Amino acid sequence: MLGTALLGACGQVATPTAGTPLQAGAAGDEPVVERFAGAAELATTVVPELGAVLTDGEGLTLYRFDGDTAKPPTATCAGACARTWPPALATSGDVEVQGVDQALVGTVDRADGTRQITVAGWPVYRFAEDTAPGQAGGQGVDGTWFVAAPDGGKALAPASGLALTTASAGALGTVLTDREGMTLYRFDEDSADPSTSTCGGDCAAAWPPLLVDTANFEVRGVDRSLVGTVTRADGTLQVTAAGWPLYLFSGDGLCGDAEGHGAGGVWFAAAPDGSKAG
């Protein structure tokens, strides 16, 4: 079992609503009612039960539909379907992304003349019953709707050995996180070559080190060659990125928080390459 300190969560996955199966409407049925206003922006977060997932600019989970196709990109959810599953629409020429490979992002023209965002060719949608970031109540609905992963695939539950992944943290861009989506930090008083962790005692109570039981742990969205461990004074193993020991911050309560960034002029959220985020 990983010894990762867990200080919060990105949200709990709700149980899909029971009732009449949702069916895709025919193209051109009724105009789409856009339930969620916001920028046509793609980002990522971590939902504990599903791992890294795609979100819109408001942090709401995005989905893909088995009734669509990726080659060629085709959106078949319209009319009543699109009121339950509002398409994520592009409102400008380029879709702004954070934590998503821009090369995977495109658009598809819908029957009503709007442009829907695609990832790896798959049109992406919101779920009308998700009202806050971290919710994923549409997962598995009707056996055809699934939360979208950052690569456009179907989101998978984090493996039990997952210790390190990435997510978006607002203006800081993509940052390193633990498996629960909590932001990870580096400390200027540590060193990367050789890897040295200097935060212990009261310091470690405020900045819990990211601990693992073994150096053989899983990472997602991070170059494995940059990842390692350092043995702390108490004999525990702390995860490192580019040699820098990684810590959580006790003041962060939710995934996406980065309240520790810049603290004391020595603590900074860690970017996926181990550098200072932002």
C-alpha cells in the first residue's frame, strides 16, 4: 500500500441516475439548449475513482459517447439527448487547453451550425446532472457514456500503485499531483543533485512528504525517467521529480488548490518536469 498523504479529494463520483435509458436524438431535432455557460477551454483534473479526466473551462467533467465516431469525427447526440448531454462548444478559432495535448484537440461541425470540441476525434460533452467540479454522475450511463481521459480515451480508475500524475491548477498551468489530484510542491532549501529532503518535524506536518512503500510505483502524464525516490532521515521513501523531493501542503483542501505556491518565497508548485510551475 502506498504511504501517500491524502489531504483532500477532487470530488466523489455520483451514482448514475436510474430511469429511462438516454437515447441520442436525430441530427436537427431541436436546437441545443446550452445549459452551462463558459469558455471553450479544455483542462484536466483527477477524480479519485477515475484518475485523470478532461474538464471544461469551469472544471466540469467531460464525456464521450459510444454512439459517436472518432474517424471521421461525428456527433450524433442532438435534440433531447443534447439537453441531457450539452456539447462542449468552441467559441473561438483556437481551443485553449491546459494539461491536454493540443495536437489531439479539434472541432466538428454540428447540424445546428455550432462547432463541438473533439479530443482524438471524439466529440466531448458535459452531463446536465453534474453541477460542480469533480462530479462524474454520467459515468457508464446507458452503457454508452463514459468520462473522457486527457488522451480522448475512456477514463480508467487509478491503479492501486499510482503515486504521481498531473492536473491543471488555474493560472499555474499543469502541475504534478498525487493520485488524489492534490498539488505537489518543491522546496528551495532541498537539493536535486544529490536528492536531499530537508523538511522534517514541524515542517513536514505542514508540508507532508509524498511517500511510497517501494520505488516501483506507477506514474501517469509524467516522464518516468525524471521520477525517483530519496530516503528520508526516518527511513521512509519520498518521491522526487528531476531530483526534487515532492510534498503536499496541509492548507490545500481540494484538488486544484495551490495555496502553498510561493509560500515563504521557498515553496513552489511543481511542474511535470520538476521545475517550478507557472
